[in-house]
Amino acid sequence: MSAMTIRAYRESDFDAVVDLWRATELTAPHNDPARDIAFCRATTDAELFVGEADGRLVATVMTGHDGHRGWLYYLAVEPHRQGRGMGRQLTAHAEAWLTARGVGKVNLMIRDTNTRVRDLYAAIGYAEEPRLVMAKFLPPPVPQPEPGKLETEITHLEMHARPGTAPVLPDGADVRIEHVQAPSLEFYRYLYGSVGAEWLWWERRVMADDKLAAIIHDPGVEVFVMYAGGEPAGYGELDRRDPGNVELAYFGLMPHFIGRGLGLYFLDWLVDRAWNTDQIKRFWVHTCTLDHPRALGTYQRAGFEIFDRETEVVDDPRLSGVFG
């Protein structure tokens, strides 16, 4: 038989490596070989080496470091080739890789029932240390959207009766709320853009003028502007076009008015306004994780209750030039 040569792992080795790990009982339900290999190869602080002999893959060792200590994993040799020094050769290769990176100590863990590999490590200079090993399994990583995409969780909320509380204006606040009937497109876009820019409201930024006018000039759509100290502080939009249902289509404050206690007052005012007719059976709204972090809690404080959640992946509007 020929001597073993050692090289770095290649993608074409995957099936042979997994077969070897299974043959040497290194896999377990909580160890996904594909994930472990991908994780190793995604960093410059780890490497997977394979040993070849007689034209086939016969051994492996994975090594890496955390910036302080090195580690050995997945040392495996074909069962019928064990005892020929291949394990020693791979271990020495991994140690040299760590030494070249300034790592001063290497650690490893083995099952206490694996006496054969324990004897191997003892024979090449590894010693047991009085250490308590503790472990915790972490959940798998959450898949990230592809570049140029945003993932958001949308929460739908509703109420089926008028809440018992009334709007309470903060002490000393100089506030009035006006119903803007048939607002000009320029004024509406100013409101929408000023309130929603930080939360990536984009749909009506790019909506054609005729389509936008058809919505905001519809008799079933009501646009309200809250003024504080004489200047616009926020706006809300009630959509009554679906009989029996009212949607809080948009609601928010100008950035410089956030944190003054006006948001909950304005929201309570809109809730009260929505229920000013016996025709309404349901008032609903949706928010998402791109909105203000306190948005969901504010809606719940106003009396809305969650009835559904969904996750959506959308194109990142910041990359389209919508926001300048």
C-alpha cells in the first residue's frame, strides 16, 4: 500500500468524507456533516484536511482556533487502516497548521467510551486535564435573505368594539386635528414621505399620480393631519371602502415629534373617529418589524389585538433610488 498524502478538502470530497465519518461513528443526530463542513470552510480560522492513499480518500481531520486555543475535530481513519500511523500523521499536520498561526495550545474532546482514540491521543502527547465541560445546543441560524432583499414580519391586529378609554391629550400640548378632504398630491406626498421615510414606506412614493389620487380622493378614505404648535406633527388615514370594515391604512408622526406623548393620543383619537358610525363591525391595522420598535405595543395599548402574523421578503427600496 502507498503512503498517505494530505491535502485540503475539496467540494468533490463530500460524499467520501461523510461515508468515512459514518463508518467511524463520528456522526450523530445533532451533527449535520454538511453544515459542519460549510461552517468550517466559511472562515479562515479553520480547515478540513483529508488523507489519500491508493487513490482514495482514507482519513480526515478538522482543525480550527478561536483566537486563543486550537481544537481538533473529526479525526477519522478507515477502520481497516487504523493502527498504521495515519492518525498520528494527520494530527501532526493539524498541529503544524495551528502552530503557523501562533496558536500555543490545542484541545480536543472525545467520548469517554472511545478508548481506542483516547489511547492514540495519549501516545502522541495529549493528556487529560481536570476540566468540567459544559455544553448547550443552540438553535440553527435563521436563514438570511439574499442581497438586495429585506425580510420583515408583518403583524395584523384588529378590534371588534369601541374601546372604553377616551383620548387623553398630554398636559400643555397645543394640538388640533383636521380632516383634509381631497388633499393635493403634493401635500399628501409631503406627509407620507416625511412620516414614513425612516420606516421605509415606499409604495406610495412610486405610485402613479392618477392611481394615488383615486385612493386619497375616494369618499371612503379619510386623511387626518395632527398639528402641534401650528405645524404638521403627523397624519393618519382611515379606509372605509370595505363595508363594515375600517382599516387604519397609515399612521405616524413627523420624526421630530416622536417621544412627546402625542402618538398614543392621536391613535386613540383615530380609533374613536373610526367607531363614529354603527356600520363598522371591525377596525384593523397591520404593522411590521420595519416600523418603529414601539409601534406594535402602541397599537395593543390602544385596544388592538393580534390575529395573524406572516413573514415577507421584499426588495430593499433603499437600493432602488426611491429614497434619493
